[in-house]
Amino acid sequence: MNVELTSAQEQRLQHLAAETNRTPDDLVREGFDFFLAYKEDIRATVRRGRQDIEAGRLVSHDDVFAEIDEMLKDQ
């Protein structure tokens, strides 16, 4: 797989690689791993949320704000 970077991205990557004594390839792989984990986590969170909705585990908007109001009163 090849990815084309803009010249600005390439410069930033080269600069960071030099500052961290790492190769640009290592930084790209690490960044891509982070990106994939982030996206996977978002998808899992949405999936859990949908399961909660289907199971009826919901809190109404009014109940949430009533609880927040109560918490703020105690301060």
C-alpha cells in the first residue's frame, strides 16, 4: 500500500523523525495503529450504545438535567 503525503506532511514527518531518532516509516506505522485503535473504539462504543437502546437502558434528557441540577445545588 502506498500513501501520498502532501509536501507539508512529508516535512512534518521528516522533522519529527529527526527529533525523535525514529524512521518516518516507524512513525507512520505507529500513527496508523493509533488511528485504527481510535476508530475501532468509536465503533465499539456506538455498538454498545445501540445495544443499550435496544435493551431499554436509557435515561431521558429531563432526568439527566434534573440530576445535573441536583449535583450543582450541592456545591
